[in-house]
Amino acid sequence: MRRKFYVLCLFCAAAIAFAGCSKDEEDVTGSIYGLVTDADNGEPIKSANVSLNPGGKSAVTGTDGRYEFLDLEPGQYTVQVVKNGYESNTKRITVEVGKTASGDVVLSKASSKLKLSTNTLNFGNNWKTLSFSISNIGTTGSISWNVSTEGLDWITVSPVSGTTATGKTSEVIVTVLRDNISGPENGIIKVSADGESLPINVTVNQEVSEENNTSRYLSAAPLSINLGTKESEEFTILSHNGATSYELFTRGIDGWLLFSEVEGTIPTYNPANETGTAEKITVFAQRDGLDAGTYTGVIIVRSDLGDLEIPVSMTVSESGNTGGNTGSVVVESPHSGLPVTLQNVVRSGSNVTLTFSIQNNSGKDLTQLKLYSSYMGVKFGAYDDLGNSYDASNVQEIKIGNKTSGGAAYEIWPQFPEGVKLVCTMTLKNVSTQAGSFTNITIPCGSQPEITTSSYKIVFKNVGL
């Protein structure tokens, strides 16, 4: 009898344990659901970046300002919300089993309007002129700024003051008066605007003999570019005594120059292997619609070593040149500040390659220009005049500058400085050889910081093959 009672107890204990396990398995996680709004007007904020810690998850708010994190283990979490033009904000949230925790966050407009492109200008041993940019990152109103060089009689600045509208950038040129220097010099330039003041450290080295020259510096060949009436020209950047990353900017070039790439890494220059240690970039003249005459500007190679400037010129022999996006082709750009132009279409069997350009006229440097197979509800798609449809699996390769991707889930996002025009190519495979045109090609497009409209796409219509 005692044995039967013991077995019965074991059976009941097992049943209770099993029931408890089943209950846990049914509901062991919780979730966070939140709304991000503007502190001034209570309106939802779209395209805000939301990060979750611990866990490392991230989300982007939709057009309704909402986001969610699902299937979270119970415990304490912190969400951080970041949006350009706003002060970042964080919230501590407790997640409980089977419950949805509120993650509503309010963002206040950023109080700072002043942003500098760099906080260091290193003139090294040889450079005489460098530049930096002053950006107005505020959301309303212009900023009036001035540059102070008090106590630095060995440099000049032009201009020393100015006004910059919201979302725009102003360029400042700094020149070293090397005749006033007898040895190494350093000092601080102060840029002030609307009660804010930011410093820029300026350093100048003394000349170093060739036998003992181990300082890091950039050089370019040629030192200046004269395209004349040519369509393109190649130049080389060398990084001496150490590798560096770079970005290309422009001054005085209003869209008439197209770059093969705008950012990358330059390895340490090795004279014994110049081809493998030199960064080669091609520039293309864009003469469409320009009046006859000579056009001049400056290419700026910006790195941690400062700015290397390359003067460039181009000649237009006849007014009203046309080309690129001609005929009945229609192009829809993602934003007025990112105009897109179809340059060329080449067919090779069942492959079709489109070459197009995108210019950054947004007034700000983009840390990312995003081309995805699917983005913000927009999917890649193409249709020909025979009724055939093509999806992202037909994308053999897409290239922006030196960034390349391809396939059904292609993703590509290079940096994109303000004022630069960048060449892009897209090759589609398995296109019907009987097709005479694409009636529509849609490429999902976005940027960081976000400047695109709700369309989030580049569209080409009536593209002849």
C-alpha cells in the first residue's frame, strides 16, 4: 500500500511539473511597442533610429512614428532614439512575460546649429592651403558665423564671416604664410555662431630633409587637371608613410564633373609597387546644357591628414550640348536635392547595363546613399514592352563608385559628400532579347541622414534598348 502511495505521489509531481513547463513554453517573452513624437507639436517622427540594449536590436520608425521589438526575454532594457535635427533621448523599460511594455519617447529639437567638417587642419611640411566646411544642422533659421585667428599671424582665413541657411554648408579657406614661420607652429582657430563656439586645431611642421622624411602626407598626380574638350581624365592619389581613408569634395563645380568614386582607402605608397599602392580615380566631363566657355573648380581630397586640393578645368566649345538622358526617357528622382540623370544604356545579349549619375545638391554630406533591393515598402522591379517583369534576382551587379553589390538581396551604401556627382551602373541579366524597351525600372533609394520623400525610389521610364 505504501509503495502504491509513493508511486501516486511521483505521478502527481510529474504532472504538476509538466503543466508548469507547458505554461512557461506557451508564454516566456514580452515585447516593447512605442511611438516617437516631436516635443513641440506632438507630431509623430518618422525614420528615427531606435536601438535596444541589451540585445543590440535596432528599428526605424515608420511614417506613423511607431516601432516595436518582439520576443524579448523579461528584464530591464534601454531604448535610445536618434534622429537628425533632434536631441537623442533614452528610456528605461521593464519587459514582463506575456505583456507589451510602452516605449513612447519624445524628442526635442536640437539646440545646436553649428557643425564643422573637421576639428584639425594639419599643413604638414609642404601644404599652403586647406579648407573646412561650416554646416547649419539646425531645423529653422540661418546662422551668422565668424572665424577668429587671434594670435596667429602666420595664417589667413577667407572669408572670416558669413551667413549659412538651414541645411546648407559654407566653405572656408585657410592659408599658411610660411615666410612668417621659422619652425613648427600650432594654434587654435575659433568658429563662433549664435552663442556657440567650436575650435579647430591648426598644425604646421618645419621642413624635413629628404633623407629623414618619415612624415605622413598625400600627393596627387597630376597636380592639376585640364580636361579641355576631353570626356574624361584619370588622376592618382598617393599616401606616403602610412595608409589613410579619404573622401572627395568639390568647390566651384556645379555638377559639371562626375566621379568614378568618392571615398575609399589608400594603402601606404610603395614605389616598387606603384600600381598596387596608388588610388586611381576617373573624372568625367558633364557638358550637357552648358554655355560655351571655360569652367574651373577644385577637387578636395579630405583625409585625417587634412585637405589636398587639385585644381580642375574644362572647356565647352559649343553651347547647348545634349546627351545622356535624351529622347522619351523619363527619370524620377527620390528628392529634388538628389537629381538623377540616365547617362547610357548598353545591351549585350540578354544583359542590359544602365549607367546613371546622382548628384548631391541636398546641402549636406550624406553618411550613406542607400540602394536596396527593398526599402521602406518599395521593391526593385522592371517591366519591358513585351509585358515581361523582372525582380531583384535579375540584378547581376549594381555599383556606386567603388562599392559593388548584386543578387536578389543587393545592398549598397557609400558615403556621398555634398556637391559631388557620382556615377552608378546597374546590370540586369536574363532580359528578353526581343524586348525593345523598359517601360519602367524602379530602384529603392534612401539616405542617411534621411532627405528622401515618401517615394523612396529612383524610376526610369521608356528606356530604349
